[in-house]
Amino acid sequence: MKLTIQHFFLGLMIAFTISIVLLSIIMSTIFETFSVPVSLIGQSFVLSVLCSLINLVYRAEKLRFLWQSLIGYLLTVGTIIACGQIFGWYRFGGESQNQMKYILISFAVYSLFYLVTWLIIWRISIRKKTELNEKLNEYKQQQFN
Amino acid sequence: MKITIDQSTAYEEVEISIKCKRIDENLEKLISGLRLYNSTISGKRGEKVYIIKLEDVLYFDTVDEKVFIYTVDGVYETVLRLYEIEDRFAETSMLRISKSAVLNIRKIEYVSPLLNGRIEAVLQNGEKIIISRQYVPVFKRKLGY
């Protein structure tokens, strides 16, 4: 339980930091302003809390990693779009007919971000596998010698 | 290292004595191997009780509060609780790997870290067993990782 709470707060910290950085980039590039409204920071915090809660799906030991990834991805992308709709992010600086375009952009950006993260974790896992098996063989050899 | 073997029909029991300046890591592992060789555990299959060498055990697993011994030759039931097995064979290659299992590390063919922090161990008989996230640090320490 303690580890799950730690995992939640770590996830919250990472998600909130990423969302603030992304917000700053969006505000400065699209809206050409160097300030972020307080209301947007609050909304980002709500989204970060929800994403961190969804992230706990990766701690469910009974689920296979493929299912964890799929559930995590679908819930997160759904939450981002739902929050965007509720908080009116897709209406920012654009007409209502552009909403679908913004939804698709946010979907594509998040999917790409998820894919890149997944590939990095996968690469690290391959390296760890080699190291662990080397150690295992050393252990077995020492036991038999 | 000098090895002296004194073989005679006069001896009833095998006695191994080690003379050393100090016990180093390699010697500790050798002693652990000897303990494993010398250790046995009784297991019930059907109406018969068998004496099983610890070196033949792949792993111990709990199902419906009963503890079973898994070997290449078959499955046996033991009256010992999992924590008793863990304590009794603490200085051997037996290691607690989840709330319900104790694994003989020497019987692992190779391991694959899963992307959710757990490790999958493939045993010499091709069986796969999961090392839960909570026990992964202990497993790594045991290997000297």
C-alpha cells in the first residue's frame, strides 16, 4: 500500500511537471504569450491527478503487461479528451468547428508520446535481461564450482 | 585449495570439515551448496510419503493454503508452511519470490524482466514462474546484482 501511494505521488509529480511544460510551450508558440492562466494550471493538476490514478493500473500484478498497457493507454487518452472537452481547451483560440481537429491533434500527440515512452522502456528491459542473466549464470557457476 | 577425501566403510555418515582463514563470498556459496545437497524434505503423494532431496526441488507453491513441492518428477504436498521453508533453507539457493512461492534459483534456466517491474523465470523444465515486484530486489541481491 505504501509503495502504491509512493507510486501515485511520483506519477502525479511527473505528470504535473510534463503538463506545465507542455502548457508553457503551447501558450508561447500558439498564443504567443509567456504567461499561463491560473485556471489552466488548476485544470492541469486535475488531469495529472486522474492520469496518476490511471497509472496505478501498472501495479495490478494480476494483469498481463499487454492488458495494462492497453487499459492504461485507452483510459488516459479518454481522460485527456474528456478533460479537454469539459474545461473547454479545444475551444481556445479557435472556432467550434475546429474542435475535432484539436481533439485529433491531442490524440495523435499523446499516442506518439506513449509509443516513444513504451519503446524506451522496452529497450531498457532488453538491456536488463542480458545483465540479469549474466549474473544468474555467474551465481549458478559459483554454486557448482 | 586442498581437497582431502577419506573413504572408508568404517564411516556411517558423510562428514565435511572446512579449514579456512576466513569465510569469503565463494566459500559461503559452497557451504550453501553443501547444505542444499545434504538437505531433504518429506512430501506426500497419494498415500505415500517420499523423502525429496532439496537439490531436486524446482519450487514450492501454495494453493488453497496447502504447500506443494514441485520437482521434475512430480508434485508432492508438504505439511510445512511457506515461511517455515523460507527460514529452514534461508542459507541455500531457495528464495521467496512471491507471497505464495519459494523458488530454487539453481533451477532457473533464464530470466526475463517484464515491463511492469516483475521478472519471469523460465525453469529447467520449461515452466514459467513470476517473481513479484516486491521480491525482485531480494532476488537481485541474491545474485549480487
